[in-house]
Amino acid sequence: MITTNAHEISLERGRLWIVLATIAINIVAVSLLTLAPWSDWRTGAALNVVDNCLLVGFVLFRSDALLARFLLFGLLVGFAELPADAWLVDYTRTLDYSIGGGPMIWRSPLWMPLAWEVVAVQFGYIGLRLWERFGKAGLVMIGLLGAINIPFYEEMARRIHWWQYSRCRMTSFTPWYIILGEFGIAIALALFAKTLRRGSWRRAVIAGIGGGLSIFVCYVLAFWITDRLLE
């Protein structure tokens, strides 16, 4: 029993470190890419391949079933999020992916599901840990982290030729509705991630679809509040 507990503690610690490592790598990489005028959709795709190699490698090396379920959850989030992207591009006309070029899947870059997969794993897992440690205050904490961290990528995306925004209320190059929406999205991902702790593969699929749909809901509500209600 002691050996089992020690193994679980070691696995949990390693899982946390690999997730935090992907966050640190992404922040550093995105910051450095602002110095690369040749950056386009390829750099976004490459960064997500690196993230997935680290995460999948950890799953295989440590036989980590929980992180494997998180990856499935994240992948489903990524594909279920596509309608939200299409809504932002075609209905609000605030989001423009054309500056990045490259192959598309519906109205999104081909690599976008992988980007959301990584985001879902990062904020789902860290949000779950914060929720388990601090209760409801932990959910507020992950919401605030989402409202700060994810908009960082929105701010940098225009400079590294991934995407850009216009025709909405913004702070610098980041829409107000993105900041508010990401607060809700980070909390939603943590809530759905709760089912993965003792869940099954089937629950991971359901949670992933639910997480992707929650992105749509959060963006719609946030856009209505910041760009319609406050007009």
C-alpha cells in the first residue's frame, strides 16, 4: 500500500511538471517567434507537435492512464470547438486566420484542434488540481489564469502571423470578449476534467465534447456582454 501511494504521488508530481513544462515552453517559444518575420501557420503546427510529443511521451514512459484520458479529452475539445471558431469568423467577423495561411479545416487552421487539445490538457489538469486543493477558490484561480495566460497568445498571434482580431472592443490587440470568455472557458475545462480523475474513456469522450461546446457558449455570452450589452 505504501509503495502504491508513493508511486501515485510520484506520478502526480511528474504529470504536473510535464504539463507546466508545456506552458513554459509555449510562452518562451511564442515570445521568441515575435522576432521571426517568417513565422506563419507552420510555427503554430510545429509548437503543438512538440507539446504533444512531450505529453504522449510521458504517457508512454510512465504508463499514465489519467494523462492519456486528458489527451483524448483535449482532442475532442479541439474538434468540438470548431463551430465556435466558425461563429467568430463568419458571424461576428472579428477573427481572421488568413494572415497565417496554410491548410484549413472548416474555418480554422488545420492545427487548431491540436492547439485547443493542449490548452484543454493544461487548464483542465491544473484547474482540477487547484479545485481539489482550494475548492471553489481554486476554480476562480484557474479562471483568472485563463483570463491572463490565454489572451497572451491572442496578443502575440498577430505579431507571429497566426491570426488577428478587428471590429470589436479591444485592449491593444486582444478583444474584451476573449478575456471574459477565457475566464469562463478555463473554469469549464476544470469542471469537465473532474470526471476524468476516476472516469472511463467513454466519459473522456463525453467530457471533451462538452468542453468544446462550452467554448462556444462562453464566447457567445462574452461577446454579447462586451460588444452588444455595453454598446
